[in-house]
Amino acid sequence: RGGRPMQNDAGHPVRYPEGNVLLRHLARDFPVVSHGEGVYLFDTQGKRYLDGSAGALVASVGHGNREVAGRIHEQLLRVGYVNGTHFTTEVTEQLASRLCALAPEGLTRAAFLGSGSEAVEAAIKFIRQLWVERGEPQRAKVITRVPSYHGNTLYALSLSGRPHYKKFFGPMLSEVVTTPAPYPYRSGLEDYARDGADHYARLLEETLQREGPGTIAAFIAEPVIGSSAGASPPPPGYFARVQEICGRYGILTLADEVMCGCGRTGRFFASELYDFTPDVLVLGKGISGGYAPLSALLVRQEHLEQMRLGSGGFMHAQTYLQAPAMTAAGLAVLDYYERHGVVANAARVGQYLQRRLREVLLPLPFVGSVQGVGLMAGVELVEDKASKKPFERSRKVVEGLLSELFAHGLVLWSNTGHADGTNGDLVMIGPPLIITEAEVDELVEKLARGITAFMERL
Ligand code: PMP
């Protein structure tokens, strides 16, 4: 029906009440964003929003970043697209070498794709091809954790430990096996820090024995679980145990750092923070800060050398593979990180954010848990703090709270709580990595005020 936009005095469209856009989530009243600046977004009516989740933990270098935009513009004027199966470009080569120099040991080859889901998909295809070429095609299963999120293409969705996301789209790929993911608030352990690694390692070992370790191709994990568990870091020693177990059976490890990578934890690679040296690693989101669709797949040279059948080793290509319009954004963001100490800022201000969230929110009624690391945090809201009983899903608590915060100019994100029973209502906090302490104060204060006001009415 294509509703016509209303216009404000300056002739800018204000709202598209009907419009032709297919998907509109979360916000009830879709504002039209006119521009952004740092951690703020502005709509066409002049309202300012603090972007407390950087979209979905994407906008790493903030909005309206002229340095980054300028670099992409320069590349576009030179050449915006070449086919990645015929040509390479300087920006692509430089991004690959810079990322591999930073990456956990051994990850020395990079491919660039358009989204996190594509990178996860390509990573699994890489691993499957590798096992076929090694003469072990029966190694087809992938172990994933619940809860988790790895993307929304069918393979990535099959790997995502969020059952309710899949309900309209089955059948899913059958070679996916699940094991519980660490989640401190609901682990049931008396001392999560002390016993967590042993507990979850034992569950993984049980899963392997049940399935037969020789049928498993890989184990996939987010080093810090993103939106599906509200920024849940692993217990100390967890990944060392996982790596030891997988190594014993020759199972490859895959780190999904789409959300927690690129400085979000205060280290460029979250895996390093947890002594995880994966065989394959994927990045997305913050790698381009939202200035272009971009994700990365990092693999080991020795694995690539074991591949013969694919053209150039790995049998994978798509239109935007390595496209310079995308990789220029990645390179510009990396340069910006280095010039402005963005990762160090995330570490320093991240500590402040974590401390302030705990100090201000934990005493509030209904705030069951605050967790996270660096500039990645999650809050779980529960009806009863003593029993940790979640709110009934039908009450749509997190949706109501986010709308309230939105109305007051704080944008936070959630992928809607406990439809699968793993946790209560979760709110994700993950501002641009350039946020200052004063802006953190504004975020925490608005969030606390919003929770208090909303919960009083509930
Ligand atoms: N993996 C993780 C850990 C993610 O958080 C996401 C996105 N939220 C994805 C994969 C999928 O990325 P994309 O939405 O870019 O396809």
C-alpha cells in the first residue's frame, strides 16, 4: 500500500506509518534516524538516543565517524568492487595481514564475507571439507552449546542453541549435537568460579561419549555468550578443559567471536582472554563498525594445505567475497582502533561499566543478575530474586522495559528472554567502544531509572 511519508518543516520525512519496508522489529513507533554522532543517534524530529547496544553490538567506532567514512569513500572512488575469485586489492591484503598478525596463534589465513551468519556457515563448510579430504567423512557432527546464537541462515540457525528461533523453519540440519553452555546465574553450582570448568567439561565429555567422538567434526562456542545468555563469560579454566578434551579426540574447535570479538571484551580477540586457541575463528559486527557489511573467517595454513579438491583449496565463493567496499571498512576501523586506542578504552571504560552496573542495578528489586566483561554486559530480570523465578513470558517484561527506555532516549537490545526456559528476561548492554565514563554514567542512570519506573507499574 506504500503509505506516504509525513514531512517536517525542513521537508524531511518524519515517519513512514505504512511504507514498503518488510521487517520492523522492536520499536513500536519506528523513528526515522537522520544522523549519528559518537554514541548518539538523532531522529528527524530532533530526538536524541543513547545507543546503549551499538545496534546489536555492531557500532564499535561510534556513529558519524568521519575518519572511517572518509577512508571508505576514498576506496570507493578508486574501486568499489572486484570479483574475489579473480582479483585481490590492497585493502583486502592489508586487512588480512593485519588481522592475522593480531590473531591467536596459528590463524594465518583470512577470508572476508558479508555477515556473521555467512562466516559461521563458511567456517563449518571449511571444517566439513577438511574432514572429507582427510578421508574421514563420517566426522560430520558439530557440537554446539545451549544457549547460544550463531546466525540465521539454515546451517547457522541449526547450530544456534535457541530452540524457539527454529520453530517455523524445520527440519534443521540433523548433524548438530548440543551440550550445556556455562551461565553463572543459573548453573546451579554453589561455587561457579571454582567448579564451573569441571562441571561443564564433564557434560561435554558425556555428550561426546554418547555420540561417539569419532563422528564429531567440530565444537563451536562463543567465548563470551552474546545475546542468548546476556553476555555470559566462561568460568575460569573452561576453555583449557574444552581444548584438552577436543584435542584428545581430534575434534576441531571453532570460536564464534562475531559479537564478543574486535575489542568488545577489552582484548581484540576474546579467545585470548580465556586461553582459547581455536582452529577456526569468525568475526563480524564490530569489524566494520556497521560502515559496511563485513565478517571474517580465520583458519590455519596447515589445514588449508590439506585441501586439494576445492579450487584454491577451500571450495567456497560468493559475489561479495573480499569485496573492497567491505574490506576498506575493516581496514579503516582497524586503523581507527590503533590511532585512538579503542581496545584500551574498551578495557578501561568496560571495567567502569561493569562496576557501575553492579553497584546501581543489583540492589534493585527484580534485577536477578548482572554479568559480562568489558563493554559487553547483560542484566537478567526475574519476578522473584530469592527463587530466581522468571516472569511469565506472556507478560513481555523485557519488551515493555525496552519500549519505556526507548521513549526516554536509551536504546538497548534484547533477543527476548526465556522462551526455551534457560533464563529470564535479558537486557543486553554493549555501547560503542569509544564510549566515555560520563556517557556510561548517563547510560546506567537512565537504565536504573527506567527499570524502577517500569517495575513500579508492573
Ligand atoms: N554469531 C554470533 C555470536 C552473533 O551474535 C551473531 C549476530 N547476532 C551472528 C553469529 C550472526 O551474525 P549476522 O547477524 O551478521 O549474520
